[in-house]
Amino acid sequence: MNTLELRHIRKSFDGQGVLEDISLSVPAGSVTAIIGPSGSGKSTLLRCATLLETADGGDIIYEGKYAAKDGVYAPKAELHTIRRYFGLVFQSYNLFPHFTLLKNVMDAPVQVQKRPAAEVREEAMALLGKMGLADRADAYPCQLSGGQQQRAAIARALCMKPELLFFDEPTSALDPEMVGEVLEVMRGLARDGMTMVVVTHEMGFAREVASRVLFMDGGRIVEQNTPQELFDHPKSERLKNFLAKVL
């Protein structure tokens, strides 16, 4: 079974089409990279998939459960359950500035999932250790580098035990020397079999780690293929022109 299926997703803002008939499947354990120019609809697609935006039409299906069918959304209680299937890592970290790192990671599992605080604390410390941040558990976001904040944001998402993790340009707000440390964490997640959908400008990461790469332009998926085929043998002129500028 696919962890996520999107079928014929459409989205407009003020009558302007932003997503046009987007369909994709995300098998369990796969890494899907989404590339394309700014304004191509990549982030809007992620926002629709994660229910932050309401699609105008189409189906959104998580592990066989419909979040939306023909643009009609499931009842709130069902959507609340479905939201537990996925986590989202933003480009701007979105950590709570008045919480320590440990509290940032623990807050949602305790408050939203109602899990025991002692159990969550143990998991949170293990995740911070995995991110190389165990010694910064009591630090506040403002005391950390961008790379450390993004690794903490990944730990926070993982502490919710999602089946699927979305990343929206997770390195675009980072200084160049910090990009590598975040990508290395993501490589580790891929090795561990985490299902991921990653909107990224990092072509090397997409080529190396992704199972499948989607190229978007003008609100459509222009091409999708294995990394080797898509990067080495692009079929459309639009993708050829894009790769000539970014590689």
C-alpha cells in the first residue's frame, strides 16, 4: 500500500491556477524529491498534501484513508486521525522561541497525543542525541545556529512517530556550511527507511538519496523518473533548460 496518494489535485488562488491535475504516489520507505523553479507550485502541493491548504478538487489518501475525495474533505475527527500519519519540517524551523529544545520536541506528543511525559522525554532525548543536540536540550532556539535549529525541528517532527515526513526546502534558510549537516541527517533517515517527500533546491541530494524525482513547472508535474534518468536523460525542453541553469 502507498503511504500517500494524490489524485488530480487542483488549487487556485484568486482565479489563478497554481496546481493543475497533480497526481502522485508515495510508496512506503521511498524518498520523493520535488524540484522546479520558484513559483512552480511545489510548496503549495506540500501545503495541500499536509492539509494546511484546502485543495479545490481531487483525492488525498493516506494509507487507504481518504482525507479528501473529489475535493470534499473528511469530517474533523477523521482528519485529526489522518494528521498523525505525517510530519512537516518547514524551511524556517518554526520552533517555539520561549521553549527549550527539549520542550519543543516534547510538547506535541504530550499535549496533542496525550502520551506520558516521562516516556516522551526519554524518546525526545534519544532523538536530540541522534541529531547531535543532546548537550543543547536546555538551550533556547535563539542560542542555536540555523543548522542546529533545523535538526531540532526534524527531531520534533520525528517524536510524533509519523509514517511520512514532508520537508519544504529544509536547507534554503541556512548558511552554506550548515546545509551539509542537515542533509546528512536526512540521508540517515533515508537509510533507516523513513518515507519522505522533499521539496528541495539541492540537486546533489535529490540525485543521491531520492527513489524518484518530480520536476514541476507551471503547477504541473512535467516529468518524473528515477534520479539517474531524470538528471542524465531529461525528455522535455523545460527540464533540460532548468537543469542547464542549476547543475
